[in-house]
Amino acid sequence: MKQSNLQQNCIKFCKSEGLFHINTRGVKAPSNYPDLIICLNGMFIAFAFTDSTEQRLHCKKVLSCGGRIYRPRTLGEFVEIIRSIQEEKKNEF
């Protein structure tokens, strides 16, 4: 699946689940930002669908701030990541 199609499908999934998300390709954000940003269970989660040296630098910044970064290659992988994070919250006491 092309990167743009994957990103659009992931955005559709976020909308269908009512997840707060920001598509950085749809706003005036630098091209080296992660492609999709989600706030889930109070966590900052970034998704990169492209792989560039400049984008890797921003991904490192996300990690250094306590956020998470993922590079899913399929919609199924994206959904699995989201479900896993949602499950983490359920398992907290």
C-alpha cells in the first residue's frame, strides 16, 4: 500500500474510533515532522509512514520527550498498535 493511502486509511480509522489526531500533512507543518500524531490514554504517539533522515531526527525528539514513535507498514499493524496501547490503560491499577 502506498504511504499516502496507508496514512489516509489510518486517519479514517482514527475518526471512526473518535481518537484525537493531527495529520501533519494536512497542516502547515515542516515536512520532517512525523506524519500523524495521536493523543491516546494521555500519551503522545507519533506515526511515521515515510522514512527520511530529517524525519528520524524529529522522531528522536519525540522519544526524548517521553512520547512514542511507530512506523506501521499496514493498516492492520496500525490498528494492532492502537489496540495494544488501549489495552495498556485497561491493565493499569
